[in-house]
Amino acid sequence: MTVARYLVQGVDLWLNTPLRPLEACGTSGMKAAANGVMNFSTLDGWWAEAWVPDIQGVRLAPGWAIGRGETSDNREYQDQLDADAFYDLLEGDLVPTFYDRRADGLPRRWLARMKAAIAGLNPVYNTHRMVHEYTERYYLPSHSLHSRLAAEGSSEARQLAAWKAHVRSCWPNVRIESVETPGDREVSVGDGVASRAAVRLGGLSVEDVAVELYAGKLDAHCNFTEAIATLMHAVSGEGDLRVFETSYGPCAESGLHGYTVRVRPVHESDATLVPGCITWAD
């Protein structure tokens, strides 16, 4: 901590080059930002969320991003991509910005970007915000759920345990038989897409599961980058085979989009996590 204190005070730029997606978080970069030090990092950990590009006349980016979030299975190729992006930014933007000084010797453009980083990052990426958010979103709801489950001799907890045991016993037989979406045509911006899935419930009821359309933008490797889960509703079927429908959209922007369907357990108590029980369409 002592060494880090002097490091943060004595630098102008915080360089972080994790190999995507191995960065756990990046709290050192947050600490640097709180001390007016700008970040220069690959888009991983917190920086993938915190960094935003320049918009002329509207905002300055709070630092620099190495690359555009590309990820390759070829380590040598990935290193080359990151190195090329690093030197392009260093020579084309960072160094000229830092040494662009007027008669007073102050790097005005650099200082403006520092101020933008302090104003944009510090109110969001700090321990006070984190503890408050965790308390509101996780700790208090968990305490409320515990109190409810423990009431009346833990009767609701026993019912929940029995339900989870039933789900685990049935889940090997849960499968998605088919997914129908008119994906053989181009979809224009503003259009929506209707989807239908036939699901074998394996002995569970419609109330025991949430069937969701998982759809959104894809990267060059066909991995989801901005996916949204939309609940599908049971519309027909008999016995163990049910048909669920929903619509995705309207599509807000162009580009490559994808979709799939998943099934997961759901319970009225909100304590619906059953490890290992989630089924995706093939």
C-alpha cells in the first residue's frame, strides 16, 4: 500500500495491459483515476465498462483504450493487435497531447482530459457507490428473504427445499425441441422479430420455469456482446410439451445480431437459483 501510494502520486498515466478476458476487475486503475491519473488500458475489467470514446463537442474520453475489444484464440496474433494499437495511440495521440504546451508550459489538452476523467469516473467507480449498491441490490433483499424463509418454523424454507429437489430430479428431461424465428431474412432497423419455442418440461409445470429468448448484437466471433433476455409466454401445447412465444425488438441499430433460447427454474419466493439447472437451445 505504501509503494502504491507513491506510485499513484508520481505518474501521469496508468498503463494496464491485461490479456482479455483475464482481468478480474482493475481496482488499481480506479484508484489512479481518483488521484487524477488517466488510464491507458485494454478493454477488460472495469475499463471495458468505464471507457467511452470521444464525441467532438460533447465529451472527452476519460483516458485511452488499447484496441476495440478484439479477442483472438491465437495469443501471438492477439499480442500483435494490442501492440499495434498501443504504439498507434502512443505516437499519434498520447505523446502529442502531453507535449502540446503553450507559453505557460501547461499541457492544456491533457489537463482537459484529466478533468473529464475525474468528473466522469470518480462519482461512479468508488467504494461508497459500491457498498451502497451492494446493500440496496443484494444485502437487504437477502436479509428480507432470510427473514421470510425462517418465519413459522422455516416452513417456507422446507417447501423451497422440496421444490428444488423436485426441479433437480426433473431437469435432465428438460429440453428445447425446436426454435422458430424467421432468421433467413434481413431485418431492418425498427423492425421486430417474433420467436416461438417448443419446450419439453420433463415433469415440471409451466410455473416452474422461465423460458427466455436471449438475443442481441454479436461480435466478429459470433459471441454476444449486448444481449437481452426476454421472457417467453406459454401459448399452446398439451401435457409435457409446451409452446412459448415472444418478440424481440424493435432492433435499435444495424449490425450482426443473434438469438437463442434458454430455460431456467423460477420460483415465487425469488430464491430461484438451482446450480446446474439451465438448458440452452442447440
